[in-house]
Amino acid sequence: MKVLMINGSPRKEGNTSIALKEMEKILIQEGIETEIVQIGSKDIRGCVACGFCKDKGRCVFNDEVNQLALKLQESDGLVVASPVYYSSANATLTACLDRLFYSTSFDKTMKVGASIAVARRGGCSATFDQLNKYFTITGMPVASSQYWNSVHGRNQGEALQDEEGLQTMRVLARNMAFLMKSIALGKEKYGLPETEKRVFTHFI
């Protein structure tokens, strides 16, 4: 089994990285392969609604998003982690996830998702809610912990002092591993849930 972990921070060894690595340690102990990809300093633009992906199955902008799409398709779980600057996920990560989820047509049903917010003080809950929406619109179960998935720290390395936050990451990783393994067993015995032809409505 494999988990793709996306770090939205531009700082390679920042507090967001600390949170992800705390999860990664547990996932590896659980026998799950991990890959952390840092995109926070990449030049990733937002979606322009061109429709290219509808016909081609990939984004028209051939950057990290298309590379992440291949990795996500082969993964059983996805962790997205963001620093909090203005009470939301940072702009680069938001642009990346918008395009990643919109441009990919492969089935994400029952891939397990988890989100992490890292802040000096406030905005974690709003960011947590924002990130979870990517999972719940695509049939991905959301892994939970003992608290909202947040870690606190301002200066580089301060997250190491947030004992509760780090414990939240470890519990999250164990719960995610259990959920992934349980889903794998369920797929073997029952298969995936029955699907219906998608209905699209609007109000015009």
C-alpha cells in the first residue's frame, strides 16, 4: 500500500514538514510506503476552465500537477498539508489541488484522504475544512484523529514543541493505516460500492 503526501509549504524543513514526517514514521511502521512531494515553491497556476482535461484526461499545463496525478492514481491514500497564512490553505496548494482533482478522471472512490493545517495560532479549522472538501466530493473516506488535524508553530522547528499536535499526527497515521487496510479487505470480499450514472443539475 502507498500514501502520497503533498507538502504545500515553500519551506523544505519547516513546521509543515515536521507534521508530515511525524505521520510518515507511523505509516512506515504500519508497512505502508510513503512519498512526500513538496510543491510550495513550485510555479503552479490555477485552473483556467479551458476544458482540455475533459478530452485528454490531463491538465493543459504540463507541470507538477500532471506528475502528481500519476502518483495519486497509483496510491491508496493521500495526505495534503498546508501552512496557514490567511485562514486558508496557501495559494500554491489550492491551485494544485483544484487542478489535480478536476483534471483527473480516474476513480478515487475509497482512496483514503487526510488533511493537515499548520499555523502560528489561528485559521487551522477553516483550512482543515477547506482541504477535506477535495476528498468528500470524490468518494474518498476521510481519516480522522483525536483532534482536528493541526500543528502549531511559527518559526522553523517550533512545531516540535507542540506535543499535542504531534500526537494528533501519530494517531491520524494509525487511523489512516487501519482504514486503508480495512478498505482493502472490504474490496476483496465485497468490491466497491455500487455506482449510479451521474446526474448533473443546475438552477438556471
